[in-house]
Amino acid sequence: MPLSGVGVPRIPKVLVVDDEETNRVLLDAVLSPEGYEVLQAASGEEALGRIANGEADLVLLDMMMPGLDGIETCERIRQHPRGLDLPVVFLTAYGDRDARIRAKRAGADEFLTKPLDEAELLVRIKNLLAAKAWHDLRERQRELLERELERRAELLLRAERLATLGTLAGAVGHELNNANMVFNFALHALEKRIEAGELPGADDLAALKRVYKTVSLHASQLLSLGRPGPDRVEMIDLAALLGELVSTLRAVGRLRQIEVLVALPEEGATVLASRTRIEQVFMNLLVNASDALSDVRDRPKTLTVRVEAMPGDRLRCVVADNGVGVEAECLERVFEPYFTTKPVGRGTGLGLPVVQQIVSAYGGTVSLESAPDRGARFTFDLPGYS
């Protein structure tokens, strides 16, 4: 009787493999009235060809045949992808224990001896085809599930890409906000000098040039999102870079009444990386430290930057302050995008995620040690050059 799975019911196809035509005809006469489509093969080779074409749902296989006998035919069926789960029933006049063992080892599902009991044959076929239909149904469901999972994974990937673009846009906005802060203070200083009839100071002009450079670089990065490429890598003298950053922040008033200590190895410290990225790391940490120190009133304000050589041409960098510190419950969240401990309007929650992303891209890690009213200590490593 026809079996139904998912979709339109289909007539099961039974492949009868026997070199004796009489046996094939007799089996056709038994099976066709029961609703099966009977296919015939006179040899093992012919049977393998029909199975390779996906023509059979079940195989009735004679054990003794010239050329490929039933045992070898069954073994080859099991070696073919279409034959892995194909029910195979041996039909043979040899019902001894050794023949059954050989058939099972070859991969047979059932073993019936001749002369056949038609009722038993039909029950075995019905049960095997029902099991195969269930297996096929499970396979189709698995394939549908895999396709659905792939579709949802693609949707998730798109969502993650959009979220990444949103975070990137926020990070760029954060960096531009830092640049705007420098620009605003420098512009204010210039206005004061002009009002007093003085010429612009060298520090003021240097600050404006740095703002121009920063804005230009971030504009280039945004324009290249559709065709991203590697950052330009160069050798960077950390002494010079830190000196410029500290001078800029002093010029715009961010380090007012803060003692800044910079300690580097006697042989100097050179980083092999993108200058823009390394500036972002130190600028964000220095600005964070200055914010943490802004509310300190009961002690001298200090900010320390220390760089030490590590094995394997790496540099360990520490940026520490004796500011307000971070609550214990916030320590694990400070690197989350948009999380901030600063008052509303004073922080975007993107500076530290940017630092972590850049340091990670250079094969390093960044950590924070802090306690309330005892300051903060950021430690990270960068690729050195010696």
C-alpha cells in the first residue's frame, strides 16, 4: 500500500534483484496487487545502477547470482550514499546460520528463506518501508531545520553587522567629540588672545592642527567602510606621542592642577602600529583619568603613564590615576559599549570599548584595577619594535 510522507503520497518502489526471471515475475505478481511498483534487475551490476539513480525504496536481493553475488552487491549498496539507509532483504534457499551471519555483516536488514511465506514477506516489506519513510521524514525535517537555522543565522549576522555599524558610528562620534573638545578650548584661547591684541600661541596652533588631523582621519575611515583595508603601520616613538598628547590636553585645560608623570625605558619605547589607533588608546585613557580626577579635592592629583619592555618585543603600558575610582560591581562592565560611570552628559560609554578593540586587534589585552576613591589603573600591551 502506498506510503505517505511530507507532500504528495508516492508509490513505494521495490527493486527485485535475481538472475532468474521466473523468480522476478513471481515476486512482481505478489507485490503489485499490494500497491507497490516493482522494478527488476537481473544482476548485481544492474541493481547498483538503478540504486545510484535513486530508483528504489527497498531491495529484495537474491544471495546466489553469477558475477556479483548477493553478499558483494549488498556491500556495494552500503558503500553508496543512496544505499546507506536503503532497506535490503535477502531471499535465498540457503537458510543456515553461516549464510545469515554473512548477510548481516554485509548490511542486510532482513533474511528470508525460499520457498517464501508471502504473508511474512509482505509484513517485513511493510515494516521496513514504514521505518524508511519515518527515517526519510526525519531527514527532510532535519534538512528543513538546517535551512531555517542557516536563514536565521544569516538574519542574526545582518543584525550584528547593523549593530556593529551603529557601535562604530558611536565610537567615531566619541572620538570626534574628543577632537571637538580640543578644538573648542583652542578656539576659546585664540579668541582671548585676539581680544587682548596678541598673536596666536604655538600651542594653540598645534592643538588646531591636531584636531584637523583627527577629523580628517575619521572622515577617511567612514568613507572607506564599504572598502575597508588595513591600517597604515609605522614605527611610533611613544615618548614623542605621549608628549604631544599631554601638551594638547594641558593646552585645552583638561590637565589643570594634575601632575603628569611619564616613565619609559632608558632605551626608549617604539610601537609598530597605526599612529591613529595608538593615539586613540592613550587619548581615551588620559581623558578618562582627567575626568576621574576632576572631582578630587582632598589630595594632590596625579596621573602616571608607565611603559615597560616585555619579552617577545611587547610593551606593557600602564595608565593610572588617584581619582574617584570605580565601584566593584561596575568593574566587569566598563568595557561594554555605552556603559559609563560618568554623570549624564559627561561620558558616552564608548571610550573604553574602543581601547579594548584596538588593543585586542594588536594581539594584546587590557585590564582595569580600581576601588572607590583609590583611583584606577589600566594595564595593556602593544607590539613593540626593537
